[in-house]
Amino acid sequence: MADERHDQYEKDNAPGELSRREFVALSVAAGLAAAAGSAAAADVPVTETNVQVQTPDGVCDAVFIHPTTGTHPGVLVWPDAFGLRPTMRDIGKRLAAEGYAVLIPNPFYRVAKAPVIDNPSSFNFQNPTDRAKLTPLMGSINAPGAAEKDAVAFMAFLDAQPQVNKAQKIGTQGYCMGGRLVMKTAAAVPDRVGAGASFHGGGLVTNDPDSPHLLAPQIKAKMYFGIAANDDMQQPDAKDKLREAFTAAKNPAEIEVYSNAQHGWCVPDMPKQANGEPIYNKPDAERARSKLVALYKAALA
Amino acid sequence: MGGGHQTVAPANLIIVQNWLEELKRLVPPK
């Protein structure tokens, strides 16, 4: 598999393309991020820097957030369909304050700079025009091989940072579509990723030959899946197939259905549900977050 | 959320090595 992957990458990066060039100086801090105005109890001071990460497909705008001093395990955060934005930065800052060096990329860099949606809280999933905005964005990162190429670039970025402890495994977490990207990342760089967590992940189990759950044999990371009640209702066998896949791979995953939580419950700037209730569910979001931190503490030691 | 004592990093240049070399490092050919 690894040989095939290298061969494919060689083809993808044919003469004249990235692999043939000696590309260096690839990730340039592009600007200085201001505090996002949501400061609260931080464990340690953190530094937030806007960066650019070169990938085989272009330059990805991203943010790198880490404790101001020391070296720490690296974490890659895959955003949901609304991409890199203030609420994702808040998630990263809070995690960094607990002792992690966090990279949050704009997953849609191939087609647009972040932020890609002006106001996620007013996004209307029932409106076809709103939904159509997401199609080209999600299509770009879900294209075959895109996430895998990005995963290598992002791992390389983290490993190049003095704030990242390279002796410790890297964690990756994702929300909504980011859950699928977590699995692709863990499978693409299996010896570097020690933990993966998916919260209200979308498209984790499909009937397609490239369904993410079929990647379980390639994944060495300890995995956690938090599933929304409405996602579970829509696809009740997904959790079973996930569990079976990881058990068969002799790497049992922890899988929980949050019976009071709707798809998107972990992300504070989610729009309201059709019934007017907020999607964001703070108690369950905090519970999910505690599972994430426990996973990282155990698996990234 | 976190970042209560946030500082701002100076602009810096971060070097990432050749991507294919990184691939070989991260996913050694078998």
C-alpha cells in the first residue's frame, strides 16, 4: 500500500510539478492574529499565528496556536463545513492552553481563503442557495487524494515547529466533515498519528469502496467517535459498522451516541435548528471535549 | 475560551522540507 501510495504521488507530481522542484521556504507566517475577544480561563499563555502551509496543491492558509513556552504534542484540527473561522480558533486556543500545539487549516484553500462563510450562525441548511455555497468547498477537500496529501503537509508543518515535541504522537480531531478527514489523516500517516477524534462526523460509513470505515486496518491511532442523536437515527448501523471495523483491526474504538445532541452540537457558532432551538449544546459539548482531552492525555503521552 | 494571556507572535519564516521527502519520512516505503 505504501509503495502504491508513493508511486501515485510520484505520478501526481509529474516532472515540473512540486516533487521535481526543490521547494523550500514553504510556510510563511502570513500575518498576526489578534486575540479573538473570547478570552477566559486559560491554563497557560498561548500564542496564535496565522501561517501558510505549502501542499502539493497550493498554499493553505491556517492558524497555529501553541503555549507560549515549551514543547508540546501537536494536534491537527479539521474544521466542519464552515471552515476556519473565529469559533474554530477559540476551540484551538482552549486546547492549546492545556498544553498542545494546534494547527487548524482552512480545508478549502484550493478554492477560497478563510473565512468562507461570513456568518455561520445565520446559515440556513434548508435554503438551497446557502447549501450550494458549500458544494464546491467540500468538493475540493473531498476529492480523491486531497486530504491525504494535506495530511502529510500538515504533519510536516507541525514537525518543523520548535513548539512541537516530535517524540510524542500527534492528535487529530474533526467536526462534521472533519470527522471523515480525521480518519483519512490517521490512515495516511499511521505511524505519526496517535489519536483521532470525530465529533458529529459525516460520511464515516458509506457503501462506497472508499468509505472511511474501511480504512480501519490502516489506522494505528486510538479513535473516539461522538455521534449525534439525529445522525444515529438517520443511519443507525453506522456505529455498529465502525465498531466492527476497528475491532476487526484489533484497534477497538470508543464510540458514543449523544442522545440529547444534534449534528453540530460541539461548535458554538452553529445556526439554530429548524425548531428554533440551538444546535450547540454546551453540556454535551463539554462532555465531548473532556473525552477528547482524556484521549489525548492517554494516547499522546 | 482559552487564550486569556495570549501573546502575538512575531512574523517568521517557517521552512518545510520537500513534500515527497516528508512523505517518505512519515510513511516509509515498505
